[in-house]
Amino acid sequence: MRLVTVKAPSGQGKNIAQIAFESEIEHVSILQSRQYSSNQSQTELDVVEIETATPKARKFLESLMVSSIYDPETFTFSVRHPESIFGDEPPKEETWPIVRPTTDVYQELWQFTQVTKSLVGRVFLSAILLAYGMVEDMLPLIIAGLLFLPYHHHMLGIGLGIQLREWRFLWQGLLALLVTTVLIVAAGACVALFTNPPIGFEEFGTPLAGIVLSAVIGIAAALAAMDDAGRRELIGLAATAHISVYPAWFGLKLIFGFDAADTWAEHLLTFSLNISTLILAACLTFLVLGMKGKGIRRFARR
């Protein structure tokens, strides 16, 4: 379910309403508003309000952003997800949870790929718990560390950036992935400075098993990102657990030292294949379920 509010120059309300009707939305509300700017100017606006099911909201927004009337400089819209809507449609239709508007998925993943002080702190401290849990082979501590690692969001961001061909977003996802990986390695090295070998955790899979699991997790994570009813936080735990143990292991080994029996080359290969496969699987899932980037690219080029 979605509440969509569009603000546009006066006179555009009826045009926006027509796009809504063509998107199978039954009713819209049009209000008049006055916008004041810091330079003392005033602008008359049409405010269009829509309450509808998630798939119809997605169709409307994507149609609006590629229409001839849409101007990113003068149009703004916001999308909210209410707890409930009791409108003119039966609950079975109003509560249909997929597919979320592309703009929702795009904005959400942008937030997760922003490299902030909070991200650095969360990743580093979570990786400390993860690495220490690996040294002591304490599964509850490993899980506690994995719960706060936003690793898979960066891979989803890269996959969505490729699908939408929104290159600025793609590069942001790559930057976030690189920074997070470096932080996990650094956290592993810090833990190794205050602990002693060996590393108790040894549950690493083969490259083939990693590819299969990454494909499954990538599809599931992309589906959850596009579904209002998806449990995105639980999928994130699965994706993080599957991949983040490798950079933590390398960080520990940088201090402990590599043994002759260590299969570091296989671990590096598996880590690379896991990330690549998850990104590819997510990208293909976004493609199959119709994530469209033309309107977003038009907005991003402003």
C-alpha cells in the first residue's frame, strides 16, 4: 500500500491525474498550495494525493517520471507506506505487496550505500565481534556481529545500479563495498593483536558451493527488497554470514601469519566469486521483475 503525494506547478494537476487513471488508479485528490522560497518568491502548486496498492503506485510513478510533463526541477513527489488503507478497493487488492516502486528500492539502497561515520562505526564494531567469535569459535558471538553488518545492501546497490544503468549509484555501491571490506579486514587485524592463534572457525565452503549459495541468496535478497512483506533483515543476515567471514579471516591472518596449510588462494577466489554471483543474481532478478531506470536516470541527470 502506498500514499503518493505529487507537487507540481499550477495547472498540471489534471495531467497528473490522467496518468494516474491510465495506471489503473480509480481516484485522486487535487489541492492547491502556495510554496514560499527563501528568496521571498511565491509559487502556486497543484498537490495531487493518491492512495492505492503498491503495484499501481509503482506503475504510476514510473509513468509519471518518463512523461513529457515531468520536470525534475519543478516536480516533487513523496511516497509513504501506511500501516493500513481502507479505500474503495477490497483488502486483497489494496494489500498486494509486490512490486515496490523502483524509486522506493533506489532510495533505500542509496541510504545503505552512503559512507557515513555511522556506517564506519557499525561495520568496524560488528566486525570486531565477528572476528573474535571466529577466533574463539563462538557461534552466538559470530551471529551477533553479523546482525549489524549491512554488507549485502552494497551488493544489491551495485546490482540495481547495473540494471537501472544509473552509474553514479553504481559507483557509490562499489565504494561502499570496498570501504566495508577494508573495515572488516582491519577489524580482524585488530582482534588478532589482542588474541592468540589458531582461528577456531573453519566452516568455509568450496567455491562451487559458494556460487550456488550466493545465487540463491542474491535472488532472495532482491525479491525481499522489492516486496513489502519481505523480511529483508533476515535475508541480510544470511548474505552477510555467507561472505563477510572471508575478509575477517584475512584480517586475522595478516597478524597471525599464513600457514603452509592455509588455502588462502581458494578463500580469495571463493570470496570474489560469492560477491560477483550475488550481484549478478540480484541484477537479473531486478531485470525479471521489471525495475525500470529511465525515469530515475532522468532525475539523476539534473
